[in-house]
Amino acid sequence: MLFLCSMPVYGNSPDDSTRLGWQVGLSTGFFIPSPHSASFYNGKEGNENTIGYILKNKYYYEEVFSLLEASDTFLLQNLPSDMRYNNSMMVGFTFRNKYRKDFSWYFSIRQVRLKAADFYTLEVDPLKHIATEPDIRRFMIWGEEDRHHFDFGVTWEFDSKLTGFYPSFDLGVTVTNAKVKTHKIFVNEREFSLINVYGNQPYVPGSGQQTFMVEQGGIGFGGFVTAGGRYYINSSFSLDPSVQLYVNTIHLKPYQQPRLHILFNLTFSVNNLLMLRNEPVEP
């Protein structure tokens, strides 16, 4: 990047053919997701995965009882009430057809892995040699998901007084595929998956039960607007900073209402790969 930036800046002549043709970009950005669908991972009744799947199963319950070294019983006290995702890096590729200096259309593919984590609490009656009063113990509950964004958009570029820099504005539609990777709880150092892979049969240890591939998530739809710009480093390369606002659905039941997500993005583009249409030139 330092080498490219040290090369001469290409002029911003309105007839500059560098601004035309096919372009390919590699993008990376800071993604701030809406916390709405993170509640999918809080383990509450009514969700696809619940903490009751573990605590209501006889064999899991006995294992948890042993791990807690409980003397009489233990009770679920609280589940997370404000589950949130971590902010993550989103990466991807953009393929753009720029057939006018001030207008283009493009298709981009972006991917991000998100993690939502918080704590749940159990009230435990401990063994007498440990304590005499019930105690409250806190353990982690978390989930991970992959999201793939398929964006179809158009871009308008505008002239500016800065050499080689052109402000831009995008409008487009997005298709978002969300896929749950993990959903687990800790009890001490032991992990328990909240995803039921045994179908209609309750878990029985050592029984050789058949397991099933479980896919959770799906396709959501929405739109986006983007404010940014393009800085031409030289005749072949440009840097495109932008702020992108998505309003779309994430297909995690029952949290499928449209919500706002924000992406701070930087794209490194290789320009003028294939000229399919030149603008008319005055004789």
C-alpha cells in the first residue's frame, strides 16, 4: 500500500478513461450489527434453542448436578436480558461495471462471523462441607453465527476540487444468509450444546443414538444506502472509504424484524480491467 501511495496521483480529467470499465475490489470493514437477533442465543423458552433442553433432560441434569457438587437441588435463576453481538471485521469482494464516469453498478459478497455472549445464573444448594447457605453461580452462555451479505447496488460519483477524489452515493438491495455455528453453555469447565441433534428422541448417554445435521438460520432481505468516495492512487488503483447503512432481516426465529446495521468499510480496487463501453468523445 505504501508503494502504491508513493506512485503519482492520476489526474481528475472528466475524460479520464481510468474511471471506466470493470473493476475488482477487496474490502474490509468494521461491522456493528443490531443486537435484536442476538436474543436468539439467550436460552429463553420460545426460542429455537433453550437452556431447558439441558436442565429438563434427566441425564444432563444429573451431570450438571454432579459438576455443581450440589447437596439437594439447583435452580435456574436468571437468563440474559440484553444479549449483544461483538463488533467484528467484515471482509469481501466487489465486482463493478463502471460504464460512465459518474455512474456504475456492482455486486459484492461479504462475510462476517459474529459472537453473542453473556451469563446465566444458577442457585445451588452446596454440599455441607463447602457452605451452609445456597449460593449464586454465574456461567457463560454464547453462540456464534456466520453471515454472508450479497449486495446489488448502483453508485453515483460526483466531481470535487480534490485531485483524484470523487464523493459517491450508493443505493441497493441485500440478501443476507445467517447460519448458526454454535450455541452452548458452560457449567464449570464442561460445555453443553443447546442445539438438539437427536430429533424427537431424548438424549441418553451411551445408547448409540442417531444424530442429525441441524441447520439454523436462513435468508433475510433488505436494502442499504452508502456514503463514501473514491481516491484514485494512480491509473490502476483506488481506495474507496465508505459508511454503509443496512436495514434488513436476519432469519433467526423469532427475531426476524428488520433492523439497522452499520458498516465502516474500506475497499482497495483494481480499475480499468476490461473496457466494455467508452463514453463518446468529441471529434
